[in-house]
Amino acid sequence: MGRLRHRNLKKKILTWEQRYKILIGVSQALLYLHEECDQRVVHRDVKPSNVLIDAELNARLGDFGLARMYKHGNNPETTHIVGTLGYLAPELTRIGKATTSIDVYAYGVLMLEVATGRRPIEPQRNAQELVLMDWVRELHSRGEILSVIDPTLDEYNPDEAKLVLSLGLLCSHPHPDYRPDIRRVIQYLLKDVCLPELPPDVHLEVPGTMIEFSDTYPDA
């Protein structure tokens, strides 16, 4: 059992078809946690290094050290803000509740990362490309979304690439009300339903908060 590490993307180890399969596998793992367990489970640290991959490239989620559980139908309690920089939903600093929507947000960032081969935050980049989702969103608004695809990919399906990037932006939308639940995400990925147009961005005033991070960046 291996892990989805950033270096695997950069060394052409994973083809587009393999990446797409892994993304579907992670979404199905989240569906099990969010809807099919006896209690609702919020992972709270979805990122590449916590994605486990077997020899057939079936993906599972690992490292449940930050996970929280609550009964279906109940509201989650306020808790400490933990997670990994770049994958934290902005509303966490406002409400401090571990909802399933924060996993969807992190999954959206993961989708962008898998499609582009970039980390969510790359300090060495120029200001326009520093934050992955901002860069992808800007190029999406220009109609140039496919220009962000990982250049190490020799071949990829353009329609699937547009779907993954657009869905990644939708899942990582700054306002949680615009994000789909994970069941709907799977329907989009399996092409059972058509992805709607992206909603407008919603500016969120996020107050300064002391945040405990599980680490700074995913491992290289």
C-alpha cells in the first residue's frame, strides 16, 4: 500500500486515467465516511499524503488522527481548528465546526493538485500563481482552464480535465453553501449528471485566528 505523494505526479508515474480513478476512489471513501458509517465521520485532513493506493490504484483514506464523529441528523460541535495549510476551508475560522463541507473543500483542493501537479500553496511562485485555486480560477474566468494541466502529462482527456478542474473549483468555493455534497460530486465524476456553471465567488471576511496545523505542506 503506497501513498499519493506529490513526487509521484511530477515523475510521470501516474497517467491521467490513473489520476481520475484515484479521485473517484477518494470521493467514494468520503461518501462512506459522510453517509454510510453508523456515525457521520469528518476526516478533517484530506490531502495527497493521506491517500493510500494499492497495486491496482484503488484509493483509500488514511490517518484519522484529526477525524471527528457525530450522529446523523445532529449538528457538529465547535472544536479546535486543525488541518493542513492550503486545505482548510475558510469558514473554519468563523464557526469552528467540523462539517462534511470542510472535507469537500479539501477534496476540491486535492482535485486541483492532482490535475495540475502543483501544491495548493507554492511560495516560490509569482503573486498570480502563489495560491493554486486562485490561479486556476483566474484562468478559468479567461476560458483558459486547460492551460493549468500538469505539463508532465503526455496525454489526457480534455473533457475529463475540464470536469476535474471545474469541479475542484466548485468544491473549494469559499462559501460552503455553494459546495456540493460528496454524493453529488461522485455523480459529476461518473458523468451521471452535468456539472452546472460555476457560481460567482463570495468574499468572506475571515478574522485572524490561531490555528493548529498538522503540518505545513504535504510531503514532497
